[in-house]
Amino acid sequence: MAVRRKRRIAPQALRPEPAPWDSADPALVASLLAPRYVPERLLGRGAVACSHLVRETATGRALVARVVHWAIARDDSARAHLRRLTRAGLVLDHPNIVRTYATSPDTERVPWTICEFVDGADLGTLLAREPRLPVEVAVRIAHGVAAALEAAHAKGLVHGSLRPSDIFVHPATGEAKVYEFDSPLFGDLGFLGKPRYAAPEQLQDPGSGPRAPADVFALGAILHEMLTGEDPFPGGSTMQQMLRKLDQPPTPVRRVRPEAPAALESLLASLLAAEPRQRPAAAAARAALAALLP
């Protein structure tokens, strides 16, 4: 019997496919956006895209160009997700939502989006510096987020994976702007990132897709974190967190911040209710937070 020899793979066949573009390359950005926008500097490299500060030639205003990475753009489901994100951004015009002004055609080989430039840091960065914010500051930020959710929900859109890193805070006014509505990863997951902000129904059935009450739950979890520096359902694995969210109330915020109004603790309990129908709508949450502001 003849012995079959294993086929040898040439070393060059094992090399990864070279990327046809680098999203951080300013020359690429210039070629994509000229003559309407001129790139000035790279702002950062994210998981999906690189963000560049660009200048609109007609007006001189600063904007952000997000150029999608090659590895993301070549995936059909990822491109569909990005198109959904940009469509949502184009229809949302609200002072507490980061505006999307323009986007590349669906046929564009290198997808890009032009967004509002927000002067400030994201809430995740602020909380890393100062884990517990003053009560009024936390309530004001939460009020802006609730207003953004109210506007999006009125148009049938949800955020789906709201986290502190999705919220920009203006350094002077403390006003909040929310970024990336309709953003569950490629439309299939119920939450993206840390499960501490996910509603229990998202953790129970991740494939069911997010709903407006899940955004309200995330708002409550973020507000609780701003006030206490802690998770409202602390400790353990994701499964243990889910079980606590289903059958235990959140840690009372006044246990850590006794100066917080009783009405704020009551509002947090309703925002973090296990049953979605027991949570207030975003409009009601915004009104309750407005009543707590001076």
C-alpha cells in the first residue's frame, strides 16, 4: 500500500492577508473626504474605527470623521450594523445626542461617517478619575441621558448597550451627549460590554434584542454608579449578577450617599426594577430627574 504524504503548506500561505488600508492614515482620510473636509489629527483608535478631527472647508467648524477598519468593513454583517447606526444617527436631532451629519454611500469600499465634535471627556474616563460625583452633577448628567433616550424612543430607536463610555460630558456645563443609538453588536446581542449595565431580560435572552425599558435600566445602573462608585448589584459572576437583578433590590444609594434625597433613591429603585413594565418610560424618568435639579 502506498503511503500518502501530508501536503506541506508553503510558509507564504500562512501569512495573514495584508490590510488594503489603514484607518489611521491621514492620507487615506484626505483622499476619502476631499475637498469638503480636511483632516487635522488622529483622535483615537477604537474597536470599529479610527476617529479623526477634521475641518469642514466651507464653514471652518471642527467635526469628527470615523473611518472603519478594514477587518470590520469586509464583514457583511458588520457593514449592515454600521449602516443601521448611521441611519439612526442621521434622523436623531437633539441637543443631548451626538449628531451624525454625513456618511459614505453603501457602495463605498472604505466606510466613513462625519459626526459632531464634542468638547469633553466620556463619562467612563471621568468616573475613573472621580468614582463618586457630586449628587447634583450626577443628576444633571442622568437628566441629559434621559432626555436623549426620550427623543430616541419617540422615533422607535433604542440605544441597546448604554455604558458610561457612550456618554460625553461637557467640561464647563456638565451637559451630557449620548453616542451610537441602535448599537447592539451587529444586531444579534442583547448587550455589549460589561453586563453590569444590562437589564435582566437582556442577560436571560441575549438574542431577543434590546427594548426601551433596557435603556432605562442602564440609565439607572449608570446613575447609581455615578453616585456610589459601585455596581447596584455587586460581586460574583455574570450569572450571579443576573439572579440578583431578578430577585433582589439594588443596593440603596443612601447607604453610601446619605445626603442624596429620598426621592432620588426611590427613582433609582424604579429604574432598576427587575420587571420591565415596572420601570418608568424615559420621559417620566427625565421629568423626575428634572424635579431633583435646583
